[in-house]
Amino acid sequence: MEGPVHSATFDQLSRQVGVELGHSSWVTVDQPTVDAFARVTRDESPIHVNASSVEALVFGGTIAHGFLTLSLIAAMAYEVCPSIRRTQTLNYGFDRVRFVAPVTVGSRVRARFTLVALAKEPAGWRARYEVTVDIEGKELPAVVCTWITAGIETNFDPETDFTSVQASDPLAKDA
């Protein structure tokens, strides 16, 4: 997914503080994804990439890296968390992260987002979300965390400006 599926004004979103905004679609964590993440991060521990290793046998197979599961939050947020119009959202970081239960390869996960704070900043805003990454069919979540995002003011509003930008794109090919 390329970006948020919906947007709101700062005032509209501020009325959602304290509210669970919803949950993402289920995402399957497959072995090719885990293997690619292992290569990129240079964490090719057998528990992640070798299903017949002793370590993996403890969990009934390979498990996803905790940081892989954590990194999926950004993409899952696109489905749930609205962008604030005329700002660019940035990942500001985490206050607290706990990897509660392992995600075995082949499992499906989804994230639930509760907006717990939203404040104006000199050049934009800052938001704080409580996020829980659930594992389908499991009682314990994979991850619970406090995620912080920040917005920087821009002059672009995807709700109203997209067609005008597209029409004036100097790189667009003539039809």
C-alpha cells in the first residue's frame, strides 16, 4: 500500500483521541518475507530461517523477527489511521515496545490502533497511538507498543490537490 487510504483535518482527528480507530486487514507472515528480512538485517538466526533447527522446533517452526512484526505497523496503519490534510506524516519512534508472543511463519497478524494523544507542534503536530498486533487464533498479541508519529505542514492536500498535480505533471506523457 502506498499511503493512507483516508485523511482528516487536525480538528476532526482530535475528536478521536481516546478512541480505537479500528484494525487493519490480516497480513500473512510467510517464509520468503522472513528470509528477505533476515538478509536485509543480517539476522539469519536458525530460529527465523531454518525450520528444522532445534531452536525453531521449540515453536513448531520458524518465527518472524520481532522487528519484522513491528515494521509491519506502518503499512497496516495506512488502512486505519487517517493522514492529516496538508501535512506529511513521519515515523517519530516508539516510547514502549513489548514482543509478547512469537509469530510463527504462516500466521496472520493485524494491528489495532487507538489514538491516545494529538498535539499541535510549531511546524505541525505529534500523535501517540497505542498499537496491538494480534495473531489470528491466538490469545496473546505479538506486539504491544506506544507509537509516535509527527506531521510536518505542507501545501499539499491529497483530497483536493491530486488531480491538479496529475494534470500539471511535466513528466506526464502526451496522450
